[in-house]
Amino acid sequence: MRPYRKRSAATIAAAILLATAPPPHAAVREPSAPSAQETEAAQQAGAPQQAKITAERPAFPAALPCAVNEKAVRAVTFHLTRAYDTPRAPRPSMQAAILGEPQATPEQMAAFIERRSPSPKLSCSVREIVAFYYEEGAREGIRGDLALCQALKETGFFSYGGDVSPAQNNFCGLGATGSHAPGASFATPRLGVRAHIQHLKAYASEAPPTTALVDPRYTLLRANRPDVFGKIKKWRELDGVWAVPGKSYGEQILALLAEAERPDASDRSLAAAEARVQRTPNDPAAYQYRGSAYYARGDYANALADFERAADGKSPGADALFDRALAEEKTGNPQKAEKTYARLLAEAAPHDQAARYNRARLLCIARKYDAAIRELNALLAESPDDAIAQNALAFACIGKKDYAAAWSALGKAAGKQPANMDILANQFILESCLLSH
């Protein structure tokens, strides 16, 4: 075999720097370029401008070119991309009903609007519009949180831009039937909200509104659409009814609610989670939700306690088991986490790729390379383009001293994600361990 000529010492040093850099998340994102405004601001501030550099990715042979110095392998550290580590907080049911009590708190909804629309075109405050939806919704038995999400969808988070103007206080497009028809107008934001809630009630219930009728289309719907009056019980059933053609209309509203109530590290989020547990103390999903809030705050012990409660029982869901495994690892018990992932894959979701990767990663760390390779091969059989799994397979093969297989796996990984620094670092490091003359 022709002697392999390795790269320069400077290149190897760069590989070592890559090996010691913090690894990126499993979902790798390339850095974005600065915007024109950011560049102009930097120039005005006198900041030095970085020269534009275009670098080609180094090429590596397709097959392992020569033998490996195992002593060198023992002296270096290879990159294993970290776990998929975001809890799977319960999402709104796709069967969510129009009638019922809100699940998200007013504080969550207000924060969501302020985050997405810092300057909404409203003639009242954000807190007031939220309060109107919750109060009017409660009066008629309509879920105020989802009605508000519908208003956010219809108005573009109160930015408007269509046929309806902000001054109309028409938050759901009542009477705006196209062809530049502006639709109904209401004297105050509360009356606009009341009309929206009454119109939703016309779809979901045959019972009349409890307050004086302000929805100008309520009687039209009752008289002309007996096929839908009082018969639309779920948000998904609004598809093609409220909006035409309206494909996935209800699902988009539910997705907005999921974003609004996603747990984070704030006190507001934890308070909402506590309220959910108090409201439904026997619901495993409430504990999973609160556990996700604790997890976001770095309180992994309390998160684990809640995730264990959520996953208790004979047939826990895959998401509850996934979250429990995350917290088990965070609280220093990776062996238990690996077993929880194994149970998830065996009993709840055999095709859960994130759980499979996380389990394989833990097996690699525990040096159970044969089991890790089996798990990763199963993952790659279903997702052959998964570069992160290929990188982990290379890691396990190195542990097994199967350097040819590791080299091949890294090549495949690089072909799928050439900008992934974990993969590039591992290629450099393995190359630095080759014997050369």
C-alpha cells in the first residue's frame, strides 16, 4: 500500500481545536449571515469588518487509506453529538372542542401576543383584549384561549392588512366575504370580541347567547345553514366552514395555542403548569406539562418526579417515557434512562428515531458498542440520510476498533451534512491517528 501523507501539523492542531469546542445540538443549524442593517450598524460604530472567506471542505479518501495507531486513538477524544433533549410537553388535542374551559392562562396568551407582535393595531391594551376573550368566552361556554388564537390567525396577530381595518374591532372577519368587502364594525373591542364568541357559539351550540345579540350573522347562520348551526363541535370541523376552502384551518389555530402555552423557564409558565395540575390532578398530561416547565428551569429533580407520575401505569405514552428518560439522565442516572428508552421503543413507539438515537448515544457512552451499533443500524435502516446517526455509528465502530467501518460511516455522514462540525472534527481526528511514513 502506498504510504499515506497526512496533513500538516497546523491542520491537525485545527482538528484538536474542533474536538474541544462545545458540540452543537443534534439539530445542527448553520450560522446565518448578518443582515444589511446589522452590517451598516457595525460600520457606523467603527467595528472591524471581517473579510469574506470562502473555504472548501477538505477531501478525505473514500476508504481507510492505511493502518491506525491505536495508541494515538486512546489519546484523543471523538465527538458524539448530544441528545435530542427537549421535552415533549403535551400539545392541544386535535379533537379539542369549541365549547369548554381555556387551558392556556391569560398571562401566557398576553406574553405570546407581545412576543409575536410588539405593536399590535388595537384600540385597547393587549391585556385588555385577552381579558375580553376570557370573560366573554366564559359567559357563553366557549374556550377563550382558542377563540383568541383564531383572532390571531384572522388578523395576523392584530396587524391586519386585508379587507378589515383595525378601527372596525372585527377580530374574526365577520362579514368580510372577499371582493374588498370590509365586513362588520363594532363600537368597542369588547363588543367585537362578544360578536366573535357569539358566532362561534352559533356553530357549536343551539342554545342562544346569554347577552344581547351583537353578531350580525348569527340569525343568518341559524336560518340558512341548519346543516352546521349547533353541529360544529370541534375546531378541526371548522375546516371549509368558517374559512373556504379552509384546509387545515382548525389545525393552524391549535398550533398557535401549542406555541402560546409551550413551557419555558418563566415564573408565568410554572404558574400555568401548577394551575393545570390543580385543575386536573388525576391527568398524567398535567404532570408532564409541569415537568416540562421544571425542566426548562433546570430543576431536573422536580421534573423527574412529574415525568415519573406522567409515565406511571401499565401503558404510558411514548412522550411521557421520553421526557422521563431525559430527566433520568439529567439527574445522573444514564443507565436508568437507557432502560426507559428501551421500554419506549419496545412498548410504545418502535419507530421513534429521537429515542433510538438517544439510547444509542447512552450505549456508546457506556461502551456497550455492540448494542449501540445494532440500535444505530436499525435507525439508519429507516432513516438512511441521518448524518447524526452515521456519526454516532462511527464513534461506536472506533470503540470496537473497526476503523475501516468508522471511516466509511464518517464519509457517509459528511456527504449528508458537510457543514456539521462534529463530523468534520471526527474525520480530522481519525486521520491524525493514521500511521504514515
